[in-house]
Amino acid sequence: MTRTVIPMTVPDLSGFARSLRRSLTEHLAQHAALPTHQALLNHIARAAGQRNLQALQAQAPRRAALPHVPSKAASPLSAAATKALGSFDQSGRMSRWPHKYSVQRLALWVLWMQFESRRVYTEREVNAVLKAWHTWGDHVTLRRELINDRLLTRKSDGSQYRKLPARPDEEARALMAAWRARTGA
């Protein structure tokens, strides 16, 4: 099914709202139920000053039909990436460690972004970055997992850490973009 764009200009939004409210109140008094989809569209058209939806459609300039949009918009994130994004609070800090391994791997990419390229870190500096970007108090696990996933590297004595120039896959890039959009980073 296609959807047709019907532009509608309402010169007086307050008057439109009052008219729509009055119309819906009358409908509820007569039918004791909410109007159907089609009836609601007619109420909106009448509140906009038209006789009914058909009159509104006839008055509107012709535009190309748009493809049907499902009621629930498809997310560009995979299920695992959506779960990984859910591991972060609104300020972008990791608030919990995901249970599923594939979700953990994705979440680590967001932490990886917090490190500067070509900079040499001490263990204390790595811990400080990780502590700043998570809330559940286990920076040691995060540090170990970043190293195991080859997102960070360290000298065998633990004196120097570096961010590795890893290349995230499409799923990780989508997660990172969604995390940036959520946090405004």
C-alpha cells in the first residue's frame, strides 16, 4: 500500500485545535467510542476548513505517492548493536557489562573510541579513561578485554599501552555512530 502526501496548512493552529476538540467531543457523545481512522481523518479535514478528507485531497497539489512506511521504523542497528547501545547511559558511559559475548565485543568499540591514536598511555592513564567511561566499577575487566580483542596493546611488563589502529566492521561503525548521535559527541 502506498501513502499519498497531503500537505495541509493551518493558518490558526489554536482555532484548528478548538475545532478538532469540539468535533471529537461531539463524536464521543454520539457514538461513545473513539472515531475510526477514516473518521478521524475527516475530523481533521473539517477542522482545517474542508468538507471532508476527499475535499482536502482534491485541494492539495498532486505529489508522488510515497512507499508504505511500517509503523515501527526499521533501525539501522542490528539486534546485537542495539543491545550494546543499551549498555550505555544517556551521557555515554557504560552502565553495565553485557552478558552476551557478541554484544560485549561491540560495546568495546565505544570504549576504544575514547583513546587517542599514537599516544602512549601508562596503566594508570588507561584506568582513568576507563573509569571515566563506565559506571559499574570494573575497569580491570574492560582493560583486559580491550587487550584480548586487540583494540589496545601493552608491553609485557604493563608499563606502556597503545590504541591499536583497528578497523571496525559495519555493525560496530553503526553502533559508534548511534552512540555519538545519542551523546552529541
